Amino acid sequence: MKTVTETSAWASTEFRALWRASTMSVAGSEVGELAVPVLALVVLHASPTELSWVRVAQFAPFLLLTLPLGVLVDRRPRRRLMVQADLLRGVLLLTVAGLALTAVLSVPVLVALVAVVGACTVLYTMADFSFLPQVLTPTQLPDGNARITATHSALGIGGQGVGGALVQVITAPWALVVNGLAYLGSALFLRQVRTVEEQPAPATEPGWAAAWAGVRALCRHRRVRALAAEATIWNLGNELLMLSVIILVVRTYDLGPLVLGLVLTAGGVGAFAGSALSARLTCAVGYGPGLVAAMLVGNSAPLAVVALTSGSTWRVLLLAAAFLVSGVGIGVANSQAVTVRQLAVPEALRGRVNAAYRFLSWGALAVGALGAGLLVDTAGAYRGAVVGAVVMACATIPVALSPVRRMRSTVDPELSGG
């Protein structure tokens, strides 16, 4: 039987420092998640199409830069890249806030600055994914991912609600100041992580060839390929849903950013509960069955949005309940799926395979944001929300039909073989 020290990520001093940095970063981004679209809608009076371009700018770097940045992550020290990304994100968001407060910000300028922030987010997230397995042992990694997922979910509980309150009380520009300062604080915490990283192998092939090596590895691995397909479909539907819900709650029903924040907070409450239940569910039914069941619940619950035909209290409460149930499933599934992805491929390819994964899944966010703007303009926000929920419900299918459903644990001997 393994000891607590062997399986607990919290026993690692380096993990605790990394966790503090991650907590600071996510706390700020939860505020910014609401502040940016509300800034566009309320301060800049953006149309649905213009709002979709702001969202596209946030996610286009995931489509355009993920593969080349994945090569960079496999060839450079990850912690240093994370620090640099945090510093630049902090400075840029403070710049956006300053321009908004002095009334010189425009939608095109916001789009440009948000795109650069998105590029930094791509770099940070991929470096973080590859850095964590160097901080923890393989037996500590599941606990580390569960703790980080639970923390992010807990921040989602308060962050979205506090973000909505901040935007309503101090306005969106000042909320972005909070976001920018949080990124700078994250960079300071990251400098406390003293893990000595393994030296990356010398580059033996051109950047484009190295990037496509990650794509090929992902396509060959049946489990990671299925998880990538699920994430891609889910992100596409979720972006359609979220942009439509933002417009419905804030503009169509005029309920304000505080109500929007509280609805999204319900998803954070569920995700926190799901993360806490993840290990228990795995022990009870096995890794694969638990993962598929969690995805089925999390991906299907948003179908309740079909009832949101008005801004009445009970309909908004029903939407919040759907986000709560969805969050539970997502909280379980995310903490399990990320561990599978980290252990399924060799360390030397981890950054590039993750880049290929993100290229597909995050690229869908950019496509979804653009499609959402067109759909809302032509069919209305309500129909856009329904279409998004239906697409999300279909996302479970690739994983349910894959070998993932038969996995009993992350020590599955077939995991590294596909």
C-alpha cells in the first residue's frame, strides 16, 4: 500500500508554490471572463457580431499558435515561459483598463490587445500542462490534478459571482485592473518554484516537422484522440451557448452582469463538488466508466436552456440548476481526463501532443465564437443557446465509443500504447 507522501501532491513544497501561482492566475481570470464581454457590450456598445469578434480574438491564438508554441514548450524551460506569459498578460490587461478609463478604447483596439493576451494564455497553459509532471511523481499526479481542478472550481464559485458584482459596482475597466494585477502576482509566485527541469532534448528536426509529430502521435493514440474529439465538440457547443446566454441575460432580459455571474457561479459550485467526488467515483466504478458517466451528465445538463424563453425568476433558476449539475459532471471528468493525457505520451512529446490537443479543442472556441455571432444575428440569442446545448450533448459520443470506457485506473498497462 502506498503511503500518503507517495500519493499526496500536497507533500511537495514545489507543488504548493505552483498551486499558489495557479490560484492567483485563475482568480484574476474568473473576473476577466465577465469583464471583457461586458466591457464590449456596455462600455463600447458592441453589436452581437462585434462581441463575437472579441471572443474570436480571445480564442484565435489557440487555433493559430498552439502547434508552434507546443514546439517551443518542448524546447525551452517551462517555468520561465509561464512567468513571461503572466507578466505580459498583466501589463496588457492594465493597458486595456487604462484605455477604457480614459475613453480612448475602441472595439478594434480591444480585439487586438485581447488577441495578444490570448496568445500568452496559450503559452502559459501548455507550459503548465508539461511542467506539472516534472514537479510531481506519477503517483502524486492524479492527486495534483484533482487538487488544481478543485481549486479552480472553488474559484469559479466565488470568482464568477464576485466578478459579476465587481463589474456591476466598480465597472468593467476596474475589474480588468484586478485581473491584470492577479497575473502579475502569479508571476511572482512562480518564481518561488525551484524545481530543476529536465534539459529538453536538442532539436533534430524543423519546427513544422516537430509540430506535426505531435499531431501524428495524438491521432495514433485512441484514448487521447477520443478525449480530443470530445473536448473539441464540447468547446464548439459551449461557445455557442455562452455567447448566447451572455446576450440573453445582460441585453435581451436586462438582468445585469450580477445575475449572469451568479448563474455561472452555479457551474463552479458543481465543478468543485465534482472534483471532490472524482477519486471516490473512480474507486467505486473504475476510471473509464466514471469518466464516461460524468461526461454524460455534464454535457447533457445544459439542454435545460430550452426553457429560457423569458427572463422570469424560475427560468433563470432552472438555468442555474442546469449549470450546477453540468459542473458536477465536468469537475469529475476534467480531473480524470487530464491525468490520462499527461501519462499517455512520453515526456519528450508531451508538449507537442498537448499542443495538437489544444489546437483542435481550443481552435473550436474561435470557430464557435465566430459562428455564434452569425447565428445570434440571424436566428436570435435563444436559438443560438439551444443549438449550443445540443452540440454539447453530442460531445460524449467519441469517448463512450472509445477504449477509455474500459479503463479501470491510470495505471492501465495499455495506456501508453494507445
